[in-house]
Amino acid sequence: MSKPSIHVAIALIFYHGKVLVGWRTADQHQGNKYEFPGGKVEASESPEQACRREVFEEVGIGIQQWHTFDVIQHDYDDIQVNLHLFHAYATTESLSSIQKPWTWYSREKLQHLNFPKANQAIIQRLMWQHYIKISHDLDQLKYLSEDTLLYWRTEIAEFNSVEFEQYSDDQLNHLILNIEHWKLLSTVQQQHISAVHIKQNQLMSFKKGQLPVGIRCIAACHDAVSVQHAQQLGVDAILLSPVQSTETHPNTAALGWESFQELAETCDIPVFALGGLKPEDLEIAQQHHAYGIAGIRSF
């Protein structure tokens, strides 16, 4: 006999790098666990409408602009759950209206909370490694530490997806590819990539709803306008550069830590500092509201 199947809308609400989380009571399905806002999709509504309604009813705030995050199917012993995931940003003005016991948690804290098993894929996508190595050498995948991703920067004419066959799924899970290269992969290969990279000129040509769904996107940004546009599109993270002057771009004006912090501290998604940094600069970067750091020569 087949299991009953339900559709649930889940809201991921971000504010200045943190995520809104609540507590599921004992009398609920998968009770006595942490949860994200959301609930069952009614027959008369779309998943996004259900998400908006549940957030207003449960959290106490109204959010109109939602980004499609992913769709996840999970089988419990007694039921099949189809999770329709959306994300949005809370405003400073709305914070006082958020009802208890909803609380803000850092992304690092999420992995230590007891969520239902169906939410583990969500937690995994929200978590990023703290280092991004930028290289033309794809073979660097074999030597990365667990807390490092590789952005393989190569020309489209030199790109060959056959090269991926020599790497394990775990190694490919540490790989970042530009969106134009990612589009050339098979559907199976696309699912193993850690994230899609979007250059600033590519970013500014996108409109809301045009980003791929179900894959993390990290956008290269160099100013306040591109940072704002990246968030409006619904990207997962930002590479903000250059923090300091670099040999590869000697004529590009550096942001400096003060300007970097002004942009990063009000950003609702992870910001990676890039430009003239070494791996040991992670602590100072995080003091200026970076989530992590990226580099080329010094990495």
C-alpha cells in the first residue's frame, strides 16, 4: 500500500547572515525538533501562496517577495513529504513583529540543532566551506581540505566535461563552475557540483526568476549596486572584491576593509572576501562580517 503524500511549503527567512528557526511541539509530526516556518499546501493555493500565508500566521510578518529555493522529496516511514522551499529577507522594521519562539540562528549553529530528517538537505545547502581556492588547475580537487571549495576558472573553449570522470562525487561536491560551463554538463553531473559561479556582468543581465533552481549560486560583486542586485535575484552567496590591491588586477581600486564591512554587515547572505588575501586572513575577514575568504595566488 502506498504512503500518503503531502505538499509542504517551507520558508527560509534571512536577516544579516542569520536564519529564522522555531520549535516543533511534541503533538506535531516529527515533534520536539527545530523547524523552519511553513506548513501544508492547501488545495486552493500554490506553494508560494501557502508559504506567504504560513509565515504571516506563524511568524507574524508579511513578506511578498519570495525566491524559489528548491523542491525536496523525503520518505518517512508513514508519509511522503514534498517540500517546496522558498527564501526571503526580513526587514529591520519587521523584527519587532516576529512572534516567539521564532529565533535567529547563525548558519554554523544550524548543524548542531535537531531538525527533522527531511530538513538535512536544506541545512547542507545553507552551509558553506570557509575557503574558496580559485585556480585554472582542476586537479587541485584532489588536494583540497574539507573546509575548502575550488572555483575552476577556465575558458569556455578549453572546457571538457569528460575530465570530470576521473574525480569522485565527493571531490566534485567541492567544485564551483561558472554558469556557462555548468550548462554544458549532463543533468547528473550538474547535481554533483557544489555551486554555480556568476560573474558580475552575467549577474547584471539576469532578472528575477532566471537563476537555476536546485543549485547554489555564488555571484561576483564589486560594488553596492551589484550586491543589491544579487540579493534581489536570490543568489545563495557573494564573492566581494577586491578587498586589497592584487597583482592580477593592479589597476582596480581596492575596497579596503572599511568599505567591505559596510557592504557585508547588512548583507543577508554569506559574503566571501576576495582580493589580496591569504588563508590566515580568515579571522580578520570574519571580524569585518565576511563568512569566508577566497584567493588565487596565496591559496
